[in-house]
Amino acid sequence: MTLTHVLGSDIPHHNHTVLRFFNDVLSTQQPLDTPRRFMVVTATPAALQAYPALQIETWPDKQALARAVIALAADRQQRFFFHGQFNPGIWLALLNGKLRRHQAFWHVWGADLYEEGNGLKYRLFYLLRRIAQGRMARVFATRGDLHHYQQRHPRVPTSLLYFPTRMPECAVPGAAEQHDFTVLLGNSGDRSNRHIAGLQAIKSQFGDQIKVVVPLGYPTNNDAYINEIATAAARLFPDGQVTLLRDKIDFEAYLALLSRCHLGYFMFERQQGIGTLCLLIQAGIPFVLNRKNPFWRDLSEQGLPVLFSDDVLDSTRVAEAQRQLKQCDPARIAFFAPGYLTGWCEALTLSETEKL
């Protein structure tokens, strides 16, 4: 039996985080006799030479990688650990039997578990994908995502596992008291952030004597949606309180951005943005979640304060959440480093050695 790790979609930030974690940490914490094998979709294969402890093969697109996985899966002793997924060809292979249940281990990244698209085409795809998602040897996910998954697939074995979030060497400093109250809205320019609803809620809860910063550098070619946000921002905050960050910013610049904020505000209705939440927790900066976001279960399990977008919020509630955050010990939080390392070692033991 052999195990191959699959990064089936070209998402550079997440993929490099996973590869760096396996190369720098797991190769020593959970070593094998031979380098772990990865199949990766990427437009920049030369960048993956930075991970010499891994055996990496690359494909230019999702379809090419899916065909390679199917060919490899003809050997029924071959297993796959799918990181995140986002590859329709893999789901179809699970449906038509070219990839068997015992061969597939899946670490959920959030988006593929939820069904936000509209129209007949999406409904049909979601139905098929939902069936395929039940054909797994084991599923790994956050507590909230496991709860969501098990409503549909109660018989599939599951384990708690957190994405190996990249954390800075030094803590992000919290915003200075004398600065204007500043809210970080969303973690990307994807529509799932529901920016306009967020702006409306922020205006209703905190008025207009604040500042709002909105990172929109990802995904690319997103001008139409960004213009919708700009129109709403100008209507709700006509005095220029909202700053739209249209360009992609690097990690250090992102840390500097967070250091100016007093509150994070995230309206997405599914689990996402855990990396940003971790940075905010580390800095003692509270944040607001949509009540439909299942990650609140993980936060509550760790004894962290949870603010919801439909709560009655004001500066007093925010200050109390900040006080509670500052009393938490980051070393005891399961989805922080090194807390998530135990889950990864268990996940690799299960996927590499478990008899099915």
C-alpha cells in the first residue's frame, strides 16, 4: 500500500503552506523511509523546488491531474490523501468507481462542503458531489465542518484536523488605543465574504465614526464585484471611511494591516479564513462571525469568545471579547501551532497504515 497526497487545484497560498509544513515539519516529526509523494496542480512548477524533502509531480490544470489520479488508482493498493479538493474530475472518479472508497482520504478545507451556487447546473453538480463525498475511507476537518458533514454521511469515519496555518515569528501587535476604531471586513474578494451585507451591519451596529478596511486582492479579475462593493461603501459611508485594498498584499503587509484593526468582521456562511482568525486571536483582536459559520463550534470548544453578526454589538461587547482573548493561552488552542501537530501525526498514521 502506498499513499499519495493530492493538491488538486492551483491555490498557491494554501498549497505552499501545506507543502512547507510537510517539508519543514512533518518530514522530521513523522518521517518515512522515502519522501512523501505529492501531485500538485500549479502554473509555476519551478517554485516547488523549495521543498526538497518531498517528491513532487506537477500538472498544469485540474483535468490533467484528475486523469493522472485515475490512472494511478487502477492499482487498488494505491491510496490518496486529498487536501482541500476543488477538483470536479476527482468527484466524478469517486462516483463512477474509478477511484474506490478505500483509496480516498479527504481533508476538508471548507468550500467544497457547502453549496452556495445558484441555478440548475449547480444543483445537479452539488447532488452528485454530495454522493461522492460519502465515498471516503475517512474524512478530516474542523469540529464545525465535521458536524455539517456527519448530518449527511454519519457512517463515514471522521477525525478532527486543522489546516497548518502559518503563524508569524512575533505576535501581531493590537491596534493602538488612540487610533480610530477600525474594522477589517472579510479575508478576500470572493463573494462568499458577503461584503455589502457586512458594510450594512457595521453601519447599523457601530455608526459612521469608524474606519473599515477591505482586502480584495484575491481572486484576480474581480473588478465587477469590487465595483459593487465600492458603490455600496460610498452610499453607506460617504465620508470615505471605507478603504478598498484592490491589490494583492504579501504576508508582512497583511500583518501590518491587521495591527491597525480593532475588530474583524466576517460574514461568510461557511468555515473559511481560519488563518486570519488565528492571527487576530494571537493579537488579541476580537472578531464577528456569521451565525451560520460552523467554526463557532471550534472557537467555543477552545474557550474563545464568539461574537455573531446578528448580536447587539457595541464597543462594550467588543472590549469584553478583547479582555477574554487576552486571557487565553495560545499554546493551548488546538488549531494553533503546535496544537494542530498531534492531529496531523494521527491523520498520517491512519491514512498510511490503517487497514480498511
